[in-house]
Amino acid sequence: MLGLDAQLQAPARLKIMSMLAAVSEIEFSTLRGELDVSDSVLSKHIAALTHVDYVRARKGNHLGRRTTWVSATRSGRAALSAHVAALRAIIADVD
């Protein structure tokens, strides 16, 4: 459909990007908990979004343990805004 982003049609990816839109970055384990998915499933979604430059992941330490932080890129934020606008246009006439 016109305006819909194929990379954001999967509900988990749309939720990831929606969560990232509200923060500068988020810990991988927080995303995993909110989505209620396994590490491997979330890793695949993050990899797909990284491949199209919608997110960036960085490794770091938090409270003495290794962790991964995920953030939306500028192009990812723009893609999310365009996708949401397309969704709103599709449902504009729904009562």
C-alpha cells in the first residue's frame, strides 16, 4: 500500500520503533520485556532494522554488566512518522 513501510509492517518492529521514538535509547532487555519475545527474536528484528538504517545498537556496561543499547536513527524516525501518517490516512474514514 502507498506510504506503508514494509520494514515496519511487522507488529514487533512497529512497536520497537514506537518505543524508540519516545526515548534517546533503550536497553535491549527492556525492549525484550515489553515485547515479550526471546533474545533471538528481538535480535532478528533489531538486525533487520539496523540493515535499513532505522536503528543503531551499541554495546556497553550498565550496573556492572554488559548490555546492548538500541536507538532510532534520524532516518528511522522519519520512516516511522511516514508509516504512521499512512496508517492514519487509511483509517481516516473509520467510525
